[in-house]
Amino acid sequence: MAKPKLTFCCQTCGTLYPKWIGQCSGCNGWNTIVEEVNQPAASARFQGYAGTEAAITRMADVTLHEEIRLSSGSQELDRVLGGGIIRGSAILIGGDPGIGKSTILLQTVAHLSQELKALYVTGEESPQQVTLRARRLGLPEKQLWLLADTHVETILHHVQKEKPRVLVIDSIQTMHTSLLASAPGSVGQVRESAMQLVSYAKQTGIALFIVGHVTKEGSLAGPRVLEHMVDTVLYFEGEQDNRYRIIRAVKNRFGAVNELGIFAMTEKGLREVNHPSAIFLSRSSQVVSGSIITATKEGSRPLLVEVQALVDQSHIANPRRLSVGLETQRLSMLLAILHRHSGIATHSLDVFLNVVGGLQIFETAADLPVIFAILSSFRNRPLPHDLIVFGELGLAGEIRPVPGGQERLKEAAKHGFKTAIVPHGNAAKNTLDGMKVLSVQSLKEAVNYFDQF
């Protein structure tokens, strides 16, 4: 069999080079040239791991089978995956070092190994290290198979021989293929290794988990095409000094996007949190200004979180706008709307915003709570503990409804909130027991309600 030929291609403009250079002469981009493989023509009729050649099929002749999802042993992880693990799916998990990627996968495969064959491939640790962690976590180990290797072709040889139903690769940055001469972790090696693994999973129907490292910016290291190859992309969120971990689905072909799974790191590994709203509602016993509770919807369920604001006199020429958990640019926009439609100027003040618990809020339902928190700190007027606020704020000062208003109100009523300020379109159609719902249509109406507290 002829040896594959290597070429070097720019990932931006596609210019080909006989060897690697730092800057592309076609688009002037730096570090965009990646090593690639040109397969010989004889491999064009490769039958693949399934042993059959691909053929054209009419859609009406396709036989559909009921998708049976495998339970991972954790309701929170099953929620993020869309109800469980689907046969033949490829799942990519990314996160900071030490945040719990290997721990959650070791717990998952240990649970699955009780009913089906599972193989854990480690490229960063020895089998002894993985076994020590499993014993420390108190996991069943009799039916869990381990393999310490980084060569993709060798790994697939063992997988074809043992035929596991679940395969874990920890991590993709340590894998390398003989098709490329570059070092493990390079863009070409990550892409080619992932392509072979995902192709095998699709053709044989095994469930594939891939661990991916992240860069200092928080994105997955390696080529962007890595996220397009897989079916599901999960990100770990949270700080290492915080015992709570959040898994967010940013891509899922078999479930909802932006679904959250919340876990607590314990001595026995990651444990799911059944009532996540209680975590983010751990407020101070004293009534303080600049604090408000809002209901944000993450995936299919509402969460109650605390939004804090601090407005203080600035001692520099350009007052600071700092936001943790919310987009800073949106904070600047909300301050401009507050000035334009309510006459409250903050251009000479520092404004700091924080979402308690480390949660990232990406939806616009937090606009009205941010305004209330800023007003509370600006006027040094505490708000009631049993008040909840949510709503989107438009540039004209109008309050727009948000999706899932009824679910948010029901979640707030379940935790004992007595008063809610919501958009007019989200006003409760049926009166909730023990809750007073105030609907607003404009920012002026909302500020008038604030003045009444």
C-alpha cells in the first residue's frame, strides 16, 4: 500500500504548501497552515469499520428504529444529553483542568459497565492512577475495562476486538495517528484522530465520549471543525474553589441547547443537585440594597438567581462598567435606557454587576432585574426579600414579555415569593396562591412600582 502524502494547507484560504511555514502568502494569516494527509487513490473504496460499502437509499425505504437512550446514572447529566445516551452518538466534553471532566466520565462508565461493556481509554494517566481514583470515589471496578494508549490505530484495533458499547477517550489532545508526522495535540493530529474515532462510532453504533482541553479564552483547543464532527458539545463551568459545577450543552443534535446540569463536588465525586434554585438563593439574612431575585430559564427549567449591583462615585475620568455573569455591553445599553427614559444618570458613577453563584445568564429576561438592582444601590434602598422581577427592556423603554413566564412564576411561588413584577404579556392568567403579580408595560411603570417599596 502506498504511503500517504503530506501537504500543508491554510485553514483560512486553502492555499497548499509543500512544507510548513509561519505566515500564509495567500491571506497573510499567521499560524493558519496545518498538516494534512492526501490519501492514495486505492483507499477511495475503503469499506469502513462496518464492513459494508455506502449506498444511495431512498428516504421512504429507510427503516427507523426506536432510539433507546442509556441512562448515565445521573439525572442531571441525562437532562443535559436530552434524556440519556444515544447509541452511535459522539459527545465532546470540555472544561478547565481539574474541574471534573474525568471524574464525571469515570462515574458514568462505571455505572454503565454494570449492564454493558465499557472501555475507558486514558492518554494522560496510567491504569493504576485511574484505579486509585475509582476506589477513592467508591466506584464498582470489576466490569470496567481500561486501556492506556495514545495511538488511534492501536486503540481502534483493541476496540474492534473487544467490541465495547461505550468508549471514553481522555483526552483527544493526547491522541495521535500514524497518518501524520506532527506531534500529538497539533491541529492536524486532533482533527484526524477525532475523525477516525467519530467515524468508527457512527459505523459501529457505540457511544463515544471525548474529553477536550480548553484554551485560556475558555474555548476548546484544536480546530473549530472538532465541534462540528460530534453530535453533542458539553462545557464545564465553575471555579475550582467553588464546590458547585455546571455542565452546559452548547450543541446537541438529540436534545435542547443551553440545557444545564448542576453538580456538587464532594469527596465521593460529583453529586447531582436536585434543587438548584436553593443554591443561588443563599442570601444574607440582613436586608441590603442592590440585591434582587430573578427567574432565568436555562434549557427546559427555570432557576431563581440573585443579581447584585453596586453603584459608587467614580474617581477616574472614565467610570468603570464591570459585569460578572452578564454581558458588559448589555449593561452599558441598560444604563443608557435608564437615563433616556427615567432621567437617572450614571455617567459619572462606577457600576458593578454580579450574578451570585457563578452562573452565566445569556437571556434578556435579566434586563428588568438589573435595572431594579442598580436603582436599589443608587438610592440605597433595600428591596423586599419576597420580591421577584423579570422582563426584557427595549430601547424605547418598553417592557417586553419573555418565554416561559408561567413556569418562572410557579418556581418563584414554590420558594415562597409573595410579589412579582413581570411584563404585561407574562401576567398570570390564573391567580397563583399567595402571590401578587404586578404587570408593567414600560420602564416608567416599573420605576413607579420601585418607588412604592
